Amino acid sequence: MELRAADGSFLGDVGFWVERTPVHEAAQRGETLQLQQLIESGACVNQVTVDSITPLHAASLQGQVQCVQLLLAAGARVDARNIDGSTPLCDACASGSIECVKLLLSYGAKVNPPLYTASPLHEACMSGSSECVRLLIDVGANLEAHDCHFGTPLHVACAREHLDCVKVLLNAGANVNAAKLHETALHHAAKVKNVDLIEMLIEFGGNIYARDNRGKKPSDYTWSSSAPAKCFEYYEKTPLTLSQLCRVSLRKATGVRGLEKVAKLNIPSRLIDYLSYN
């Protein structure tokens, strides 16, 4: 049964569910002076709209660092979830604002919130912010976080053709052959017809023979005689060299955090460079 307040708004777990408030508007627009005045006058910083968006969500999505700071200092819930399950950290990553991401993390935002939707790392890969991707990985982001629609962060980065993000993920140890309905990142690379992406994934051990739920290999999504098709044809006829296979094996052996572990073993920098994709 729905509960309504006298003004017709819905009564939820956190106060009233309302339309956007002046706090939401000031936070989204970056109007710090007005936001500060509203806070000082007693306005609730955790008021949620009908879709459970808080002022902190609104500020984070627009990359309004000063407003995020004001809201957090005033007691805004750092891991509040909107109707889609996204937290302010997810929204900050979607905006590509590294400063907002750093600020939210400093206030205890969970880098791996228990979500059934896209994680902060997924959102950073969607926005194409390799700086945010790198920071999230440094603080322990799950490289294999799985979203039922997008797959892993690597799937997202490949589908959006964000090569810098793909490189950061792979160098950190992301599973190049992780599957979403049997579809790998290499399938995505083939679909977007990006030769540089295809080569990078194969260099990291991408399986050119993997078949998706339609029984298709990555090369099946290319046009005959196109550059991507020729790339796959080359690798089918010319398997990875022993040196390349050793590199792939070493990357796998270093584990999830890949080169970070290698670096701590006092291994010569030239070997780390050898393992990295430049």
C-alpha cells in the first residue's frame, strides 16, 4: 500500500520522496554559495527524489567537486543508491571527474559496492577516463565485476573503443577471455572493427577461436578483405611467437594485480617493460 504525505509526495525510508529540491538544483549546477546557504538554513542533504537521487548523486554526475565537498561535510550519505542502484561514486566515474572520485573515496565510498548493475569501474570505462580506471584499480576495484548487460569492465572499454582504458585493465591483469554469454572482449573489438584493439587483445592472449552464444568467432563479425579480417587472418596463419607466449604466461602467473605484484618483487624494470603493453 502506498503511503502519501499531505502534499501528495511519497513517504519513503529516508524522509519524503519529492521532486527535485533547491538543494538538488544547486548541487547539480555547481552553485556553491547557494548550496552552503541552504545547508546552513537546515536543508536536508539526504533528501531523495522519486527515483532515489540524492543531491550528492546530482553533484557527482556533473563533476561539481566543491558541491560534493559541501554535501559530504554536511553528512551526505556517501554510498546512497538511486533507483538503478548506482552510488555517487558510480556517477562521479560516469562524469570522468577524477577529483570527485578521489573526494568520495576519501570519505569512505565503496569501490566495490554490492550492486547488480554497473560498478564504478564499469562507469569509468564507459566514460573513457583511464585516470579514473587507474585510480579505482589502485584502491582495489574488482577487475572482473560482472554486469548482466555490459559484462566486465573490459567488455565495456572495448565496446566503447577506449583503448587507453583497455590497456590499463589488461596491464592490471584483467581476464582477456572473460565471457558475457560466451562473448569475449575480442568479439566486441571485431564488431567495432578496431584493428588496434584487436591486436592489443591478441597480444594479451585473446582467443581468436572463442565462439559466442551464436557459435561465431570474432573474425566472423568482420567483412571479407577488410583490415580487421586481414588482421585475424594474419594471426590465424601466424601464431604468437615463443617470446609472445612467454609474455602471456608471465602476465597470467602474476595474478589479478599483474604488474603491481611483479614490481614488488624487485624484478628489473626492463622485465616489467617487457610485460607491459606500450
